[in-house]
Amino acid sequence: MSQINNSSAQFENPSRLRFDEDVGIHVVCQNVGMINSRGLWFHDDPLEYTLPLLLLQLSLISIITRSIDIFLKPLGQPSIVSHILGGIILGPSILGHNLAFMNKIFPREGRITLETLSVFGFMLFIFQIGVKIDPSIVWKSGKRALVVGILGFFIPFALASSIRLLLCHSISLDDTVCDVLQLVVLMQSVTAFPVIAIFLAEFKILNSDIGRLASSSSMICDICFWSFMSIIYVAHVAKEKSIQSAIGSILSVGFLIYLLLYGIRPAALWAIRNTPEGKPVKDAYIYVVFGALMGFGFLGEVIGINSLIASFLLGLAIPDGPPLGAAIVDRLDCFVSALLMPIFFTLCGLKTNVFSVQKWKTVGVIILVVFMGFLGKIIGTMLPPLFCRMPFRDALALGLLMNSKGIVELVLLNDWKTNSDSMTDECFAIMILSVVVLTGVISPLVKALYDPSRRFLAYRRRTICHHRSNEELRILACVLSQDNARTIINLLDVSNHTNDKPIGIYVLHLIKLVGRASSLLITHLPREKPSQNPTESERIFNAFKKFERENCSHVALHCSKSISPYETMHNDVCSVALENRISLIIIPFYKQSIDGKVVNSFHVFRHLNKSVLDNAPCSVGVLVDRGNLRKFLAEPLSCRIAVLFFGGADDREALAYAVRMSGNPHVSVKVLHFTTTSTSEGAEIAGGTARSKRLDSEILDEYKLKAEENERVSYLEEVVMDSGGVLAVIESIETAYDLVMVGKRHGESELMSSLGKWSEHIELGAVGEMLAVTDSNLRASVLVVQQQTRVWGLRDAEDSSLLRREKKDVAGVPNSNVYRNVDWDTMLDSEELKDANHNGTGQQDVRSWEKYSNNN
């Protein structure tokens, strides 16, 4: 015999999150032991047995939800919409409207197993979310996130509650509808952190400015909501039962928290200390955690706080991230997210009967309260960011994000449907549909409004070509592993750092986000006492600190680490570059080879290379490591550098960097300038404007003068007729150099088209691809350079000196040959615009600069 709640005349809810003795029950008879079917040949109906029925249900859920997801994904819809719509299709609204289908495929006794499995899946999911959360974020979130979270709860609560009171007293509504409206107010007030974390991951903005603010604010809002709900719960227990029951409930929860803080937490920390870095966590630790999960879930049911809350609290007690938190999440992730959670979402749709919606007055008042809560949330979350000078589009995107509804709201609705007589089938259907509509509208709007790369648009040139000789050259070194550290340090060492030409090194260790719900971009703080077992980050930073100590008078070091998903890791790289006014980003190529053999291949970082090149607010150098630079400091030899010059802004940037390196007494530089004697049309080495070719000539002339004065600097013209000639020159330099530098982009020409015909790595360009291929005889490391491309007001990528040229009237007569030069490097370096740049409001201030320049 099984018991289910009698909340619907036609389709009952076969399981509950909590049991209440005051709620009526409905009895379902079920044969015991009918699990496996013997098959059709024995005249058994498989659908009368538990296992075949469950497998068919799971198959239908998977096929239908995945099919819907395929159609909705291009429209920017999250997976939760597909899952709920799949349940609605299977439920009484469409397919289940046929009673024969519903009674055969989703009978009452069959849904008991399905719902129990879904609730168990949600218990694992909420535990997994707890493991991913770092509770310290709450007091590290800052004033802005604190204000956004508080206002994001209380303003929609106050506004929606006012409208509810007005409706209940001004028009005739059933008492049940008024009670439901109070539940609607609560649901519209909450912004659940698990929901926001899932949405940010799907939108790929987890480590953007808006993403970090939304994560912190939603956690504050969550605390406000559950604190409010806890007060209501205790008051309800005291009123319905007794004060002693309320006190007992509080003490039992306190005892549970005590066990977590002084039992589970210390045990988890002990397991972490006994797990060497880079080694897998022992299976015994994982088994103990899962055993504790089942035990605490049972304990939560015993003391009356629900197994879900107990599981979440247990997850919070386990430290997030590697090694233990990451191992737990890795074990659970696929099973929970791919199999169990779609069941939960689909069952919400299965319980939704659109034909139960009969009273349009009920629809109207619920939608009105939902809208006022939505509006209040927009107001509450937009006001603080706007006060902090956040652009309106970004603030609106934040407000929409904080209105996102998902799994937590669905759990609340299911719980209210189970335990509240007020939540009728009609009200439940309206609320489920409102969640689907809100989510379906918010998702594409957020994607249209917010583009994290917009803030990486710089307002002045940040290149080596435009770097003033008396200023500190700031270089951002992106490190993936310790091998990268050694190579990059040697590259920095040959960059000619002196007292007159200091270098600021910003080291960013890039770490994959594993076992955490929020991304991190933090400055490295050394321990008070050095550890005998330093982490990988500490070993990397220690190597750079040693380099700083050896060159303390002219090298300044700043260390930080980024923990984020691979797909959006470039946001942190570009953000650090923008905020610290970096001139050059050095990022390792995703393949490393020594003596022609690939020793490491980080294919997951190929997207990172491309995204940094596309969005960087400064110049970028992709370093292909072949081991040569690692040997430089260990041997008292000169570092031999070759620059392949074809023409264009990127080649000029590479040459400018090489010229700086030539100031190092241990460095020799040679420029190989490729030219052609062919006069046929399209036979030029690289295309380009007349201005670009003039700039090429100017920088080469300056270099030739330097070559006459310095014996370590040389120049050679290589005359080639076609791509074969270029290949021959490259093959001839096999082992002659330690580092070869070349620009990424070159103007269109027949020669460049021929070189790029078989290009596989577009992030290196046609020539860089030839130098980096593993079957090449070249043994030198390669630095492929791209000059800054994202500059506000830059109309011509080859325009290296001016960002704006405007016509000016002379003596009142328009003259197209007379231009006024605007000194944007000076104007746009003002403190006001720097501040605007950091706060994302630069576009508004730039319009003011345009007006200023036009009026003067």
C-alpha cells in the first residue's frame, strides 16, 4: 500500500516533501514484487511491472525534452524551459489529456517511483550546490552586493504585498486565491543562488562583472528569504502546536548545525590535508561523505526540517573546490544533472493541467501580483548599480537576471501544492506557466542586453609601439602550468628591464573552475609561514618572485589567479589587462613541443587563445614553446632573436618589441625583411594601405640606423617570388635562433593567400602557423604578436598615431585637406575617464569628449 496526497481530483501527487497528519490521504493498491517482466512471450504486460514502466517513462522524458531543447536552444532558451514544456506535453494538457495514455504510461502507482526518484535526485542536486558554495562570499561580497541583495528582496516583497492587500480588499476574491497570492509574493521576492548560478553558467557570464555581482547579491537575497521563512515557520509551530514544540525545533536545528561545524567540517579539512596536491581523493573519503549525506537527510526528516535543507547544510560544511569538493561534484554531476533533474522538471509539467484554468479573474490577479513583484525586483536591483554609475543596459540586465526563476521556485510550488489546500490545480498551472514565460522572456533579453566584451574597449593605445620609453612597460603573463612559468620568465628576462626602462609583471594563473559555483579573480596573498607542500599557484608565483628579487630595482611583480570556466576565462584575462593598463599580454599556445615532439597539448585552451586575441584591450603575444628559452639563463650565451617582417601593424609591433629586447647586452636581433622584385598585379608580399606601407618604411629606417650603431643588431632583405620562397627561408633558419617573432595578421595578397590555404590554427595567422607546426624543422620558440585592435574611435587598424581626424574649416571655408589632430592619448588618460573605464560607463563619457572636441 502506498499513500499519496489527494490534491487533485484527476491527477494526484503521489509523494510529498513533508508529511502532515492534518492533510487527507488517498490510498493506492499495488502488487508487491512485480518488478521485472518475463516478456510478451509469457503474455506479461511489461507496463504492469515497475522496472519496464520506469524505463519507458525515462525514455519518453529524455526523448521529448531533448527534442524540444534542440529547437529552443538557438533561441537562447535555458534547458529548464525545455524540461517543463516536455512535462506539459506528456501531462494532462496534451498527451495525458487522453486518459488511456495517462493511466497506462503514468499511472498513480507508477508515478510514486518516479516522484521518489525525482525528490532523491533533487536532494543530491541541492547537496552538490551546497558543496560548490563558499559561504565566505557573503561577508566578502561588498556593500554594493549587500544593498542589491537586501533591496532585491524587500522592495518586491513590499510592492507585491501592497498590491495583494489592495486586491483582496477591493474586489471579491476567494479566500484560497488570497492565500495563494501571499505565496506568489514570497516566490517573486526570492532570488535563489542555485538558480542564478545555473543561469550564469548557461549564459557564459559566470566570471563577468554582472555575473559576480548577481552571484553575491542572490546569496544575500537568499539569506533574507530563508530567514523570513524560518521566522514564519517557528511562529506557525508555536501557534499550531506549542511554544515547547517551537523551542524543540530550534534546538534540534542548532544540534544539527553543531554536528556539521564540529564534526563534519573538521573531518573534511583533515581529509583535504591528507590528500597530496595533484593526487585523487581516496574513495574511502567519498564513501564517508555519501554515507553522511544519507544519514543527515534522514536526520532532517526526523527533526522536521526536511531532508533537502539538511543535505544543503551538509554541502555547505564541505570546503568547495579541489580536492574534496571537486571530487564529490565530479562523481555526482553527470548522474544528477543528466538523469535525475530532468525527471524533477518534467514532473512539474506533468502536474500542470492548462484545462484547469477556468477563472480569468484568478489569472488576472495572479499575473498582476507576479508583474508587480517582477517590477519591484527590477527597481530594487537596478537602483544601487545605477547609483554606482553602472551603464543602464548592464543594470537592466542585472535586474532581469535577478528575476530568473528555476528549480528552487519549482520546489516551493510543489511543496505548497502538497501541503497547502489553497494551491489548487488552477493556481498551480498559472504559476508554472508564469515561470516558463518569465524565464523564456528573460533569457534572450539578457543575452541581447549584456555583452561582457563591451567593457574591454580601451580608450587609448596600449601597445609597445605607442609605449613611452620613460614609462613602466606592463606585461600580463598568463600561466597555465609550471612549464609555462619557466619559459615566460626567460622571455621577460630578455625584454631589457633597466632602471630607465622598468617592467611591471602581472602574473595571472589560470585555473579551471571545478567544484565551485562562483568564479574567483583574486590577488595572491602569501602565507605567513611558508608551507612544506606549496600549491601549484604558490610554486608558480615563487618562481616569479625569485626573478623579482634578482631584479628588484627595475621589476615590479603582481600575482593573482583566476578560477573560472574555460569558456569564459578570457574575460578575466581581458579584465586584468584593462584595469592595470597592460601593454602586452603573453599567453601560451595550447600546444607545446620540444625537438619537434608534442609534450603537452591543451586543446581546451585553444578557445582561450582565440577569445583573448579577439577581445584584448592591448597587444597580445602567443608564445609557442619549444624549450629554447628555458636554456637561455642556464647557459652564458647570447639569446638569438629573429623577426620575420612582411609588413603591417602586427609586424611593426613585433619589431618594436624586438628593438626593446636589443637593449639587453645578452641579446642579438636580426630582422628578415621579405620583399619581391615581381611587378605583376597582386604580386606584393602583403597588402595594405599607403599609410601602412609608409609606417613600415619609417620603422624599418629607424631600425637600420640602430643596426649601424649596434653590432648585435642586423638587417637582411630576403627576396622571394612566391610562398615557396618564404618556406625556403624559414627552413634555412632551423637552429640558427632561439626565438622567432612575427606578426599575426598581414594584408591580403596572393602570397599570403597561398600561405594560409592549409592553415589550421587561425589564432596564429598564416606565417605563425608555418612556424608553429610540429613537423617543421624549426627548433626555435615562436612569439606571434597581434597589435591592439579594440580601441574606441579607431577607424583604421593601421592608424598607429591618431584615433580621430576631423575636418576643420579654415577662414570659414570648408577644406577637406585640413585636419585637426585630437590628442586623445592625453585627453583620454584623464582620471575621470579612467574611472569611467573601470566602472563600465566609458561610452557615456566618450560622447562628452566628442562634444568637447567638436566645440573646440
